Amino acid sequence: MERVGFAAASALALFYVSLRARRSHPGCASPSELKCSFARCKPTDWQYIAEGALNLALRYCGNDPNLVGIVLRVRKNNPEASGGVVDHRPWKESLRFVENIILPLLGRRYVQPAIEVEFRKGFMRELAESIEDSRPVARRKNHLDYELESGLLMLDNTCIPVGDGPTICFELKIKCGFCPDSPFVTHEVKKRVDRFTMHQQLKNSQGKLDTVSRYSPVDLFSYDEPRVIKALQALVATPQNNFRMFVDGALVFPDKKGHGSKQGLEEILKKYPQVRGGVDGLLTELAEVLVREPLLDRIKKVQMLDDCDIEGTWPLYQKIVERNERVLPLADGKAIFPRDPPKQPPTDAVTQHDTVRRFMLSCTAKDCSVMLSLKPTGGADKKLPSVRHLSVSTTDPRTIVDGFHGYSYSIAIVDLDPKPLEKMEHYYKLDKKVAEFYAKAERDGTLL
């Protein structure tokens, strides 16, 4: 059975409905009550979960029942990740972008609403001090944005609060799931080798990696179960920052340096006898969920809105800049859907702007994360029918699926912020560098 809530008229109402659906106690707070509770909390009430290049997530660990099961999302000071843009109230555009542009493409099944909350003066500095020792050493070079004026409250995707037993949550940095076939691609290697694989070789040459990952996003997106399992096995073997596992909200794999192995994960799973079949059994369950759901199909469709590739889009962006035209923020435009890919470079301004916006939207989908939580229920080991072709709904709150091989599961897509237009030149130069390095290493026989 799949538990979904009632249709709601706004993101705030949906947040409330989702919260009620996710919690085991009946008296959960409304959005206004959550804001009041947050205003009373202390920075030390928030516990570090994880972070990416630009954002950091924390779990509430205080005594206010209104905030139990809630995550706080804050922004870091990282000019490279932000494209040099300084914004101490970044969430307004992000929330509009998610609700107006992302939601119609991915659906409320996976895209959760959020609530913006105000910070008092000094909150972020105190928060940074309280969590510093919990952060990975490699991430500490970018401190939190001490001047940040607000954050986002969201549901904690690492826990399924109903029922007994541990919640095993996987965070997957899925990357780009296709190789481009645009006529504007000049680097032949890009049409047959996925971007993640090529970038691993460049990063290794720069001393940024201990081990080259064999993970293939194309395998993960294939909807072929053996290939999906192969992709997941590669992530376990070399997790880097692309694969994390939480148990009841606590990060247990990999270690703070991003190191891990199948053997190490086997040892961790011995503590949880409810999880059957060890690593292989768990990855099989994970793969079957991914094959059952329309999740990866939807993400890939958004990624493929980049139908001209950066090689075709960058010259169009340069023309727009030369004309001193402003590209409309993604959050302010109309919803974007697939189109027939151009065979020639667009010459009219409207299509040029549309192409740039499509590329920037695809960048969000290529850099998002999937949070997939499994909870052993001890129920019947039955297989549910596929919902891969389920239509997109923008009204139902997130879903918890019961009775799947003796598990309940829930999925969310996170890290859906719009990418700054200021990174266009960076994207172009990096793409060229990655492709040229891989092609040369391939010719020289020096690929690892």
C-alpha cells in the first residue's frame, strides 16, 4: 500500500500534510508553529548530518516535539560553488525555482516542500562553532556563511518514523545518466564515455582522489537490474562523496575521508540483523526500488533538457552577453519541458535564451542527490507491481511505500537549487579540459 496525503493548495500546506504523514504522533506542528519553535531553539540543538560544496544539513536534537523529524539546511561560504555570487538570503529564488520549475517535471512524490526561517544575529557563527569537529576535515576550508539571514526547514529524509526497526537511508550522488549525441559536440569521446568516468581520470591526475571510481551513472539509469546493481557495487567499493549510508539518521558509511569498502559495510550491517542478505541483499533491494520507480526516468529527462550540450550553449550565451541582454532567472520563467533538439545553432534571441535556461536547469538535475530510505518491517516478502510509468503529480505529498519485500521505503530528491549563471564559463572550460585529458590518456594508454 502506498500512503499519500490530501491535495493541498500551497507548498506550506503540503509541508504540513507531509509532516503529519511522516510522524508517528498525531499532534504535529503547523508551519507557523514550526517557525515559532525554531525562533526559540539554540544553535546547539542542531546536529551535523552531511554537506556538499555549497549547503550543509543538520538534524534537530533538542527537546521541542514540534521540531522532531526536521532538518535545517544552511549555506556555506564557497565562492567557487556559488559562482562568486554573494547572497545572504538565497532561499527565495530557490523555493520559487523548486515549486515553479522543478516540481512539474519531477513531481511531489520526490520533491518535498520547505519552510524558510529567520536567523537571529550571531546564530550562524554559534552554529559553526558547535559543529566544526563533526565536519570532514576536507570540507572545513569553506566555513558557514556567518552573515546568512535565513535557512530552510525540511523533513528528515534519513528516517521513516513509523514502525519498529532501523531506517537505512542511502544518499546517492547520481551524476549525469547519459552521453550527449548533440550535433554541436566536437569531442567524440563525450558521445561514448560518460562525464563522471572521464572526470575521475582528470581528478586523479590532479591528486584529488585516492582511488578512481568504477561507478557508471549510465548503468544506474539503465533500468536493467544487473547493471543497476553493478553501479551500486561500484559506489560501495569507492564511495568518495557519491554514496553515503545513514542508520536512524547517523552517518555510518563511509568514514569522514570518504573511504569505504564492501567488507567494511558488511561489518556495519552485522549490527542490524533485520537487514537480510548482507551488502548484496541490501543492494539488490535498493536496485529493485530504483527499477520500480519513475524516479531516474524523470531525473534523466530533466538532465536531457541540455539538448545542445555546453559546446553548443556557450556560444549562444556569449551572443546574449554581447547584446547586453539579461537572462531571466530560472525561478521567474515558465515551466520548461522537452522539445525537439535543434539541428542548427538557434539564431533568434528567444530560442537562444531558452537554450541557456534549459542547460542551467539540466545542471541542477546532474548535481542533485537521491535520498532512499528502507525500513525492515518483518512483513510478507512480496513484490509490488512497477510504477515506472506513473504520471507526474504536483499535489500529493511525499510517499511511503509499504510491503515491498518486507520493507517500507521512501524517496526524496534533494539539492535542487538553481545553478548560478555566472558558472557558465566555468562549465565550458571544465568540459573542454575533462574531454581533452581523457582523450589524450586514452590515446597514450595511461587510463587507470
